[in-house]
Amino acid sequence: MLGQLGRHADAIAAYRQAIRLQPEHAEAYSSLAGLLSQQGDAQEALAAIDRALALRPRDAGKHVNRGNILRTLGAGDAAITAYRRAIELDPALAAAHNNLGLALTAREEVEPALSCYRRAITLKPDYVEAYVHLGNALQDLGQSGEAALAYRQALALQPDRADARLALAMSAIPIMPATEAAAAGTPHAFAGALDELAQWATTHPQAVRDAAGRNQPFYLAYRPVDVTGALCRYGDLVATPQPFLDRGARAGRLRLLIVSAHVRDHPVWRVILQGLMTHLDRSRFDVALFHTGARTDAHTAWAAANVDTFVGGERNVAAWRAKIVEHRPDIILYPEVGMDPVTGALASQRLAAVQAAAWGHPITTGLPTIDLFFSGEALEALDAERHYRERLIRLPRTGVSIEWTADQSEPWRGPERAAGVVRFALCQQPIKFDPADDALLTRIAEGSGACEFWLVMPNRQQWAGKQLVARLRDRFAGAGLDPDRYIKVAPWMTSRAFNGFLEAMDVYLDCPAFSGFTTALQAVQRGLPIVTLEGRFLRQRMAAGLLRDIGMADGITHTPDDYVGRAVTWANEARDAARWSRSRDLLRSAASRAMSDPEPMLRLQDVLVAAAN
């Protein structure tokens, strides 16, 4: 009862007292474990649930609780074992199947998770949570229509379920539109979904805000049109409007808090975070780093050792918010907003006087709670301010100080190529390929003679890779081109093997709808020439900005015809092996110009100090 009233500390004390009086009280241990887990004390919660299970080893529900705590600790394999043990003990326990699905989803085993959610619903047809999780899994598998149906089933059972309302709106954005018409219609469909959400939010405003982050309009960025208005409208619905309460007079260094789920080997770490942390002036900033992600590695350990305060471990949004409020930062910096649900939820709240985002997700957050957006002079168009809700800050060059050491390469074990065949690399994530750009590839094939287009399958969402291959094969066949001759597929590979793959390609074709920075950097480090079509929006200008920054802008084009023409010209030049090798050597040498310049981060710090004072 005390816990239900929000008096968690009193409830914890009461359970401890009950255990002192009755040491064999399994339910007291179990309830204590649940409360401790809610409060973020997962290790102590695990000890409590283990004691409960020692007393009641065949209690399936307690095994489920143990799995929940293990998931909080990031021990996914152990959590799966706990849920499966619960199912062995009680096959009809719907919660065990549902939570097993969550643990499998965290391991990106979405299709097996789908079966778990469906089994949970079969066992408990009014299981609202399972319907929401089923919808999320279907959405992740690209089945937006089926996902929307699952969300509507959840809402039929519980109409005030805000996370289902929000997820239903996001399901209007397909991950991989199958046709040009579907892709072009996405902004309109999302606008209609926002209308429906906004109407409900008029009577449930706080419920929508509380659900912020769980489902975000991440995939809207992959449509190459102006979606600023839609993102701002979404931001107004989910943002918490209350003003920040100043913590009073400040003494000493500014308290800078960095919040990210990607403090590990990840593009956000490699390109943005590592350089930022390397060049922060610790005489000006007291630096805290909150790592909201479950995965850790050697980079996480390095980061933790190089800040004043480090907090990690999985927590829910409320627990992270409490940690931030307790820390009382002057400034919060989110290296990306839109990719991670926890950071998305936190960014929608006003928790510091100055809140900023960087270009880890290269599009406006749309949130009224984010004041500054850090980008780069080499990346942005002259009129880019119109595409941001935040105040756009153009840092020097590409806006980042890259300290990432490139991996070595190992030979790519692809098939031998016939004499005169040119290989184009199409090595972006499948979601970046807009159907409207497929025709550019057939035009390049028609003009380049003997050539191959090599795609690399994604590590996750493999269905998207298969769908892209099928779509391109249909496009090539429709143009009278043999898809077996032109479309080639390589499996996902390690970083070293991928470097070898890049070395084996002749020309890199950047995606016009959503350009890549990290992959482009890898390409230039391997001397692989890049053809890119620079668009209006930051997300269409990443590779172009990198090439411009290192003084190798020959591959930057501005019209579809120029994009095709440059690719065809370079295909012909690549057949002169000696000449092309010299060109690649020049590009490889130029790649070092992108690295280890502290100036962007020094400028960022000046901006933060000025904003906070």
C-alpha cells in the first residue's frame, strides 16, 4: 500500500522490518525486490528476489520477477533463462511469455519475440501490454499495417493507454516504403496520425507527455522533404512545458551533463562523443556522463574514467530524471535525440537552464525544450536555420573533433570479377534508400558498361535488406537490365572485413535521400571515391560536408543528372587501374585532414559557457 501511494522509502523500510520479524517471508522478499528495482537498486533487488526463490524455488512468478531485474542489469541471457524457467513451471503464465519476448527483442531477435507476444495474448486475450509489444515488434519488422491493428486492439481494451496512442501515430511512418507513392505519401499520413493524437491529447495532455520517447518519429527523417513542421508539432505534444527552476547561485565550474545511450563502439561515440570528451576543458566544466544504454565495452570504461561523474545501468525514465534532478546540471548535452527512447523522453523535459543536441541524428529534434543544435559549417546550407526549431550553431568544419582510430583491414573474400567490370558500393543501411532514387542506379548501369552494384546486408532488420534487394531487382528488370548481372549482395561483416570490402570496390554511391557520414569517413580512409548528391537538408549533406572539409569535393553533385554523370565518368576512369590507384592514394592521404582538430569542440565550449551565463 505504501508503495502504491508513492512512499517507496517507507514501503522498503516496512518490508525490511517484516523480514527481520519473519526471515522466511518469501513474499516480503519478493515485494522488496520489486520496490528496490523500481528505485534503481537492481543489485540489491536481485539479492532479495534470489532469497525469495531460495524459499519458493517453484514459484513461476518469482522467476519472472528475477528475469525483470536481470534485464534491468543488462543480463539479457540470464533473464531469458529465468523466463524460460518460469514457463517450464507454469506454461500458462502469460507474463512469462510476454517478458521473454521483451528480452529477445533486446537481443534483436524480433521474430521469435513476435511468437512470444502472440502466445501471451492467446493465454490472456485482454493482455494490453502484450498487444502493445506485439505492435512494436511488427513495426520493427516493417509490418506497419499489422502494427497499427495491434495498437488499436490495445486501445479497444484500454482507451487511455497513451503509449499505444503514440505508437499508433508513429506506425503511420513506414520503415521501408515499398513504392515511390508510399514514400511520398508518408508525411501526409503522419500529419493525419498527429491530428488523431492531438485530438486525444486535448483531454489527456499529461498522458502523452508521460509516454514521450517510447515511440519517436525516427523514420520520418528518411523522407527527403521538409518535415520540420511535423516534428515541431510532435514536439509540442510530448514536451513537458513547465519552466526550469533555477538551482540558485553557482560557484566554480559549470556543471555539464552529457546524456547518451551510445557510450560504446557506435558511430555516435566514434564521431561525436569521443572527440568531445577528449577536448573538454575541465577547468571550465564539471563533466558528468549518464550512459542510458545497456551495452558497454572498453570505450564505456574509458569514458567513465575520464569524467567527474559517471552513471550507468538501465533505469526507467523516471529514475533517470530523478538522477538528473539530483545532479543539478547547468547544461545538458544530448549527442543525438531521436534514436534512443530514454534520451528522447528526457530531452522532452526541461531539466537544465541550457539544453542542447548535436547531429548524431541529423535533423531538428522539434522539441521546445532543446535550445541549441550543434552542426558544422561544412555541412549546412546557407538557409539551414529554417529547418530547425533550435538555435542552429554552425561549429567549425564538420562540427566534430574526430579522434577515432580506423581499424585495420583484412582481405574481402568476395568473388573474382571479370576483366573490365566496375564495382559500385551501395553500403548504407537499407532504410536510407528512397524508392524515388532507384532509377538513378539503372541509369548509371546503362551508362557504365560492365558493372556491379554491391549491397551489404544489415546486421539487424535483415528483412529490410531483402526488401531492398527485391525492389532493386524489380527496377532493373523493368529497365531491361538483368538483375542477376548487376545486383550483388554481401553479408554483414566485421569492421576489418568491411574495410577490405571498401578497398575492393571502385566507386561509392552515397544515398541521395539520407547521406552517411561514418561510412563515408570509412570510405575515404580506404581511398574509395564517393559520388554524393547534396540536398537541402543536413541529412542529405553529410558525405558532401566531409568531402568539402578534406578538400576532395569532386564527387559532390547537385542534380540527379550530375550524380549519374559523375558515377558513369568515374566508372570509365576506374578501368584505367594505374590512374585510379593514384586518385585513390590522394583521397586516402586527404582523409587524415578530417581527424584530431580540437577547434570545433573548443568553439562548442565557448557557446555553452555564453549560453549558461
